[in-house]
Amino acid sequence: MIAMNETFMMDLAAYRARTSGQREAVLDYDRGIRYTYQQIQERACRLANYLTGTLGLKKGDCIAFCSSNAMAFLDAFFSGFKTGIIVTTYNPKLHPRELTAMMQNEKPKVLFFEDALADKIASIEQDIPVQHYVSLFGKCDRFPAEFYDDLLASAPPVFTGQAVIDPEDIQMYLHTGGTTGTPKAAMLSYRCVFFNAVAEIINNGLHLEDVVYVLLPLFHTSGWNVLLIPLLYLMNALCGVQGIAAAHLMADVGAAVISAGILLHWLRASVEKTAEV
């Protein structure tokens, strides 16, 4: 067993804050906010304090997201290195029946959701094991739920309850596409996520100047593991967006061309098509 903050493989946010805290880590394009690695570390600590201190969650508990992409996904990813809390994500377009079955199986104690899904979540609230609800993009008046920005602001930016985690402990549940039935959860360990990142860095020839345009949903493994996590390990800037024209994004960010297979082809096609309009 090893403490998470003792190795580069483990507490990534703390490592980056210590070695390159003022380097830009993420651009939340929708909100017009740029975050350094020091700010990423503070956000992860705030969420870790909320989950373990306010709610009493512990290592091995599960939290879930049912939402379009948001900065909170990354906060949860980084805070997991500190708490050992497992992160899972659900496709917000799934039928309530499918969401119910998946949550009954994985038993998340906290559900982070976008306010547009309040009616869908309310329809299954009595059938799922969720104990706490957090609305991501706006305050929810459909049922009791905390607003993410508020809880993050009220939590301390330093976390002292570092969990002791083995590399074989589960870090994430990521789901199959569900083409032959209800999506099934794959259990990814910390070691698995790390070495997948190493493999993607080598396979795609990623380097320090690459910037990823996060267009794939974070309820899918491709959203996390093809570029996002590998580039976080490489200490890169990341562009987090939900639906902006790629040409406008690239012009505003001044980003280098993405050096990775299908995303590179998609981005080039999108830029060329936008330029023709």
C-alpha cells in the first residue's frame, strides 16, 4: 500500500501544483475561465472536503455524474486521488429505466446532474440508492439538491485526509455503449488508468505543446482515456467546451493542432466547414 501523494502516478493535482502550479491546465470555454494547476488542486481539495467532511463518504464509495461535460468531472477525477472515492458517469440520454438499473447496481451515494435533467432524475428518485443530489449548471427547484458552485466555494481549499490507496484499487467505472442491452460498467484501477495514459502518449506521439479540444462526452471512455487524461499527465492546457464552433475555439485559444487520430480529422473537417460558411 502506498500513500497517493508519494508518487507521480498517484496524486496528480498535488504533483502538478507543486512542480508547475502557475501553468495553465484547463480552459472552461463556456464560462470563459482559465484554471492553473494550483487552482485545479484547490478545487479538488474543496470537493474532497465536501465529500468526506460534509457528507461522510469514504474510500470505495461511489459518486456519479449524469450531465453534459463540465469542469466538475475533472474536479471529481482529481479529488479521487485524494479520497479513493470511485467516479462513474452516465449517458444523460439513457432511458430512466436504464439509469435506474445502473444506479441500483453501482450504488452511487452522490449524483451530480445538470438542471435540464431534473424531471428525469425526479422520476426515478424513489428507486435509486442516491443519498445526495448536486445540480451543476443552475439551482434545482424540482427536489432537494445543492448547487455545485455554492458547495465548492464553502469548502476549504486544503485537504488533510489523504487516503492510502493501492494502484489496484478502483478509480473509475466506465460503461459500455449499451448496443446489446443496458450498459455495463468496466472497473478501471489507478494502475490501469495510468498505463493507458502512457500508452496513448506513446501511440499518438503527444507532447507538451498539444492542446485537446474536448468534444467527446465524459460518459464514454474515449472522452477520458484517448486524450484528456494522457494530456493531463503531460501537463498540457485543455479546452473544455460543450458546443462551440471549432474554428472559433482555435482562434480564441491559439491552440496547436491536436496530434491524435480521429479527433484531428474531425477537427480539421469542422474548421474547414466553418470557414466555408
